[in-house]
Amino acid sequence: MHQEPTAAEHPSRAVLDRIVTTRAHTARIWNYWLGGRDYYEVDRTTGDHIRGLHPGIDAYARADRAFLNRAVRHLVTDRGITQFLDIGTGLPTADNTHEAAQRLVPEARVVYVDNDPLVLAHARALLTSSPQGLTDYLDLDLREVDAILEQASRTLDLSRPVALMLLGVVIFVEDDDEAYGIVRRLMAGLASGSHLVLSHTVTRPATPDVDAAVAYWNENGTPRLKQRTPEAVSGFFAGLDVLDPGVVSCSRWRPDPGADSQEVAMFGGVGRRP
């Protein structure tokens, strides 16, 4: 169950006043499903109800986190990427982007972006960089593209390749044109050789239980989310060179030997800007 931030984290009263504890929130439910402690009773209740509608939902959270780690490992070891812009960070948990990257290359730099006040209150947990590297946290909305790029440039060298991490965040932009436009603008602000790492909940005729869980969420939680077909998710990679195996279930994107690769309705992919 949720623990208040420690005194060392110094969240301001204005930040704490933004935290709504009477309505479930996606970041806190995600934290609950991942086995974290930063959630409230309303989040646990809603999370359990969604699990009842779709018993495999916990696997989505684990598959998405494992996908993040495999993508970071590939980008660092095979593509030479040492800079990461992680938007829609979510609450700190095990193997955050900077931990995954700096474990391989200690000088890696990571900028986190989120506008959830509870994430901001715990942001110090995202700033535990290695001595050689650097991390920063921006309290901004995904839609504030120009501000994100401008402020991220204080930590990242945008003239060099950057990995843009959009894990389960564009699902909260309901309008398709706006969602695609945000991703295009972000990638346009990054150098050639930059990569997009994106995951997204999908809808398919074969998984009506997923649709039922999303419908319940949109009635009871915040913010609302938009499901898209696998083909629509692939559209976020338009103009990019998509790495094998393409846009697939997160559990099936270059799985580790012996790992559970059972398909989940969370699809992801990695694409390179030419």
C-alpha cells in the first residue's frame, strides 16, 4: 500500500495537493500490478476488478517492463545509444530506464518526463544516477513537445542520437491525428540515428475481455485510454526503419532464451530515424 515520500524527497505542498486519492489512477494501478507499494485502496480495488475481467492483465505490466529492458540493452550494446528521453515514466520501480542503461554504460544520460504529481513526489528515486552519468526529471505533459525538447536539451545532446521511450503513454491521447503528430514532432526534434521505443495496448476481435477491462477503466479511472489495432500501432513508426521482429506482442520482441513469450495485448516495437 502507498507510503508517503520520505523527508529526503521534499515534495512541495502544491505537488501533494495535486494527488487525487478518491479516483483510481493508471500509474498507481500499474505500480500495484508490478508489485510496488505506491498506490491507494481505490487503485487496488479497481486493479483487482480489472484483473477479474481480464485475468492476464498483470502479465501486461511485466511484459512491458521486460520489453523496456531488452530494448535498452539492444540500443546500448548493438546501436551505441547512450541517451534516453523517457516520456510517461510512471512510478519508480525495479529496473528503471537509467538503471537498465547505466548498468551497461555508466555514462548514459536519461531525462524522465511525466505530469503525474505522485511520480513527481517520488522523482528522486529516478535521479539516482551513476557518478559518470546523469538523470533529470521534467514535470511536463506529453503534448508539450516543444517544452520537452527544449528542457531535455539541458541534459541530452540532441545533435547526437537519442532513444525516445514512449511505453504505454500515447494510449492516453484519444485523437489519432494528435497522437501520431506528437510522435512525429518528437522524432523530428531528434538527430538521425535516434530510435523510437513504443508500446501500446491493442484491441482485436479475439480478445473481448481486454476491451471489457478497458471499458471499465474508462468509466472508473483516470486518465481515459484509447485502444488501437496492431496496424494502427504500427502507424506510429511511419518513416522509421523498424527493427526486427517488427511491431509485435511485447513479450515476443527479441525474448530472452527461456523467457515466457506468451502473447499479451500490449504491442511494441523499435524504429530508427534514418
